[in-house]
Amino acid sequence: MIDGPLTVPAALHGDRVDRALALLTGWPRSAVQDLIDGGAVLVDGRAVSKSHRLRAGAVLEVLDEPVLETGAPPVADPALVVDVRFSDDDVVVVAKPAGLVVHPGAGHAGGTLVNGLLARFPEIGSVGDPMRPGIVHRLDRDTSGLLAVARSARAYDSLVAQLAARTVERGYVALAWGQMPSPRGLIDAPIGRSGARRTRMAVRSAGKQARTEYEVVETYARPECTLLACRLETGRTHQIRVHLAAIGHPVVGDATYGGSREQIVLARPFLHARTLGFDHPATGERLRFEEPLPEELQAVLDRLADPDA
């Protein structure tokens, strides 16, 4: 962690913030960009994009440690079986189980989804970032569900552009504590790194724009909780979990954001990426996939539907 704020010298006036911070710290530019995308870099007290141009004398604050990629790129692991829902020459759609990290990083040198993907689709090793090949979006370790992976360079560019344009459909199922104030709603609140605990995210005025739509699917009385269909307009780290906790309805089983309670014992957040839709990078055809709830989450709903059983 940097010891205190940094003041932009005159020599870096007009430079992009990602380039300037990389020069000032010696960190790789890709690591700096990840920090900026996560809302962990402030310029004069506010979050900015990585292309923001600095002025001499501006104050840079870094709220988190960068993930510094060291060593060789990830290698294939044939023992890690990948659950493929669709594949062709350009795209792979996988169903990720809870507990599996998407790509190597701090504390997870191997045993990730990427290691399994490389064993089955070795060509993704040359697609995108070599440390996280083929990966265009992510799911939290303990979130299950659908994930698209680029198998070709054109697919990578197309999917990244579609995500930026917010035309990728990402639908989630979440079980939240309590009763929602309305049958549907939009949570529009910026998200950034928590100032108190850097491993957590929080609603912060200096964070990145984040919008989550929700719709009530079912309500339960014993204990009082609500099944929600959520749709992401943006893709911030822990977005649904942070947004629901911020309005007083944390995700059931989410120990990080106040959702772990004795009425429902669950070893993971009740959050599942159920639907995924995007335009095929080569044909333009709209593809849409649905993934049913895993057994442990369906079992919770079965008990809630018949609490006396």
C-alpha cells in the first residue's frame, strides 16, 4: 500500500492517470487499471476512468493493494473438469460452480476455472490477457452460474465491446432477507472499495456508477425473505451483494455483507447467475442461456415453501 496520497508532478501534467500512477509506483499498468476500474484510485477525492487526464498538483489516493501478477501464465489442469453449456470456434459458455475461482490471482495460483479451460480449449491461451486468458467477465468465487469465455481474438474484442455497451444480458437469482418495499425497483448507487475494510466493497459517493434492477419472484414468511430476479446494468465487484445490503436486505448466506443468520444456514451467498445473453461475435445471432439453481440453493427454497415439512 502507498504510504499516503501522491501529488502529481509537473512532468506528468496531461498524462493519463493509469500511465502516471504506473510511473509513480512502478506497478504494472494492467494492475493499476484494475485498481481504477474497481474504484480504488481517487483523483482529488473522486473516482475517475483510466483515461482521465491529470493536472499538475492533483492529489492521487490509492485505497487498495494492486494484484501483481508474478510468474508464468496459468497452465492447463486436466483434473479440473469444466461444465460446458455451449462452445464453437469463438465462444464457450460454462456453468461455474460455487467455490471455484475464475482465474489465478493472489492466493490462487492454480485450481481455477482458467486452468480447466486451458486443458480443454488450449487456444484460449493466446486470447486476451495472458494471465487470465479468454476471460471477459467474472463471477465471485462463491457465486454459481453462467460465464462467457472468448475462444478467439475477435470474440474477445466483441464481448468486451458488448459489455461496455451494456448489451450483454446478465440475470441473477438472489434470496434476500426481509420483504422488499416494492415488487420491482432500481438500485442506483456508486460502488467503490470500503474505507474500513479494503477486501470489501461499499456504496461510496466516490465510487463507480452501479445500477441493479430487481423484481420480486416470491416472498416467504418463515423466516421472512424474498426471492429476487436481478439484472445488472453495470458489473462492479460484489455489486448485487453490496446494493441489497445497502438497502437493508442482504443476500441470505452472505457473511461478508451481513447476510449470515441462524434461521437459514448456508455456506455461501444465495446468488446464482441464471441467464446470460449476447450477440454471437461472428454471426451476430442473439444467444441466450439459462442455468437452473444448483441443488443446495433449490433445497433452501423447497424448505421455505414448506416450512412444516
